[in-house]
Amino acid sequence: MTPPIPTSTESETTAAERQLYRDFAEFGLIPLWTQRADLMPATPTPRAVPHIWHWGDLYPLAARAGDLIPVGRGGERRAIAVSNPGLPGLPYATPTLWAAIQYLGPYEVAPAHRHSQNAFRFVLEGEGVWTVVDGDPVAMRRGDLLLTPGWCFHGHHNPNPRPMAWLDGLDIPFVAYTDAGFFEFGEDGVHDRSTPHRSRSERIWGHPGLRPVSAPAATANSPLAAYRWEHTDAALAAQLEVAAEGHPGVLEPGHAAVRFTNPTTGSDALTTLRTEMHRIVAGQRTAAVRETGSAVWQVFEGSGAITLDGARTDLARGDVIAVPSWCEVALEARTDLDLFRFSDTPVFERLDLARREYS
Ligand code: 1HN
């Protein structure tokens, strides 16, 4: 068969079309019909990929930074972000979440500042640093979640001869993408170097089911600066205990979970970040689930494995895992397995973009 010979009308159309596309470009326009499948895929197609960083690699590198790189005004923090291989060159765990290991050496101080971005610290190991949040010194200990809500001044100081490292989580990529960020320096260093066991915020807000009558009805972010491991641990243990007695109260058999909430609203502790602790009993496996929005997990204690879109990897204490949107996740516990998880889910729920599917 001979190929069709273009008619003069067709070649003119083609020349006219080519000129049309050149003119679109010149006037800063892009037509939908060349882009539709990329703009609106049938299901999410994240650039971020599932990825695991091992604590055994993170900690020694942070310690080396501790020996070589001072902490002070300008850089502000000795925080080393995980960079998702699907987002090359960006200090982002996922398109919306920042996760970093931060290292503070003996007697070091990270100067006070504030920013629009919400932040928290989660302590895998060690203790002995105080984070001072709007003038309130908050002790950091293993298993604790410490909040630094957006626009609160905060600095850290280590009055001890031992270094300390922890996981920082922030909504930096989300705030960057939405051009919503502001930043301000605070006092140089941290003036209040006192070291109370309990912060003022915990003394006011840290009593289950009780709120001060004089406090504002609701605040967007939680006024409780510290969620202590002893409470988290007790809540998880009690869920499993109640389930073992034959009553409902856990997610799935052998899988307990708690969410850190704002005591003034019952919603997530931070407006942009969901924070949770999960406990999976040895030998149990969670159902495979995919969700819109992305998450980062850190193994707090125990060992097991995670399967991400069908690829299974062993997990050890301290491992940090990036889970992109719509990636199928299943966890299995070899020993009892405690995992901290944070995600951007509150944003997706507010915008009615949250979806979840069990396989
Ligand atoms: C920050 O203020 C902290 O306060 C940690 O510890 C990480 C990353 C970027 C910008 C500010 C902290 C940060 C950060």
C-alpha cells in the first residue's frame, strides 16, 4: 500500500498548527490536549519513590557533622535531611514532608528563631536536651514527641556532656510549594537555660480529659508541647490488653495505634501534620493499604519488615521510611514492633482529597 499523499489542505493545516504551537509558547500558553494524561492521571503518579534510610548510616554521619560543623546563627540547626531519590537534589522526604536527623553536641546551643512551618521532634534514643518553646523549657527524652507549632519561637540547648540526636519532622516542602513561609530570628542563643522535668505547657495541658477552664476554646495547633513516652506506651499496651480480653479497640488483630491530638479540638496536634505511634505484635502482619498523601515512618523499637508496592525490606530500630502517595504499605512484626508515623493527611482531609483503599 502506498502512503497517502498529503493534500495541500493538510500540509497547510500542519504548517498552521505548527505556527499555532509556536504562538502559544510565545504568549505563555499551554493547551490542555497535549498534557491531559500528565495533568490528570487515572490514579496518583508520584515522583517520590518508596525509600528507606537506615539509622546505622544516619547516626554516624550526623556525629561526623557534629565534629566538623558548628551550630549557630545562620545555618541555625545541625539538621541533615533525607532526600527522596525521586526528588533529586531536594531536601525532601516526600513532596510535602521534611525529615531530618538533628545532632546537638555537649553544651551546644541552637539559637532561637521562629517560622511559619510546623515542626516536631521525635526522640529515638538519648535524652538531656531541652527545647525552649515560646520561653517554656521542654525536656526531650526517648519516645517523646515534642511540638514546635508554626510561629512559636524555639531554640535548643544541651547542658550535658553527652551528644543527643533526634528526628525532626516539618511541613517545609508544603509551605515552600504554597509560598506561605515567613521566618524570624529570636534571641541569640537560648536565655532560659533552666532544666525542669515538666514544662509549663504539660503542667497546664497534660492531664487526660481535663482542660483549664480559662484557656481559649480552641487553638489551631496543640498547646501541649510534649507527648511523653510513658503515656504513649501505656495507651498502646492498654489497647492490646482490652483487645485480648475480647473487646474491640485496636485497628486490626495485634495492631494498636494512637494519634497525637490537640486537646482543645481533638484534631491532629498540628494543622498540617498527622503524628501517630503504632504497635504491631510479634508475628502479626497489617493489611495492605494505600492512601493519598505521603508519610514517613521511623522504627522506634523491634524488628520486622515493610512491603512497599510489592517490594519487601527488613526493618531495624531507627530506620526511616518514605511512603509516597498511593503506595501500598504492609508491615509485619518479627518481634513486637513500635513505629512512629507522620503524614500530611490533615491537609488532604480538610480539602476532601483523602482516599484510602485496602487491598
Ligand atoms: C528548624 O528550626 C529545626 O528548630 C529543625 O530544630 C529543622 C529545618 C529547616 C528550617 C528550620 C529546629 C529545620 C528548622
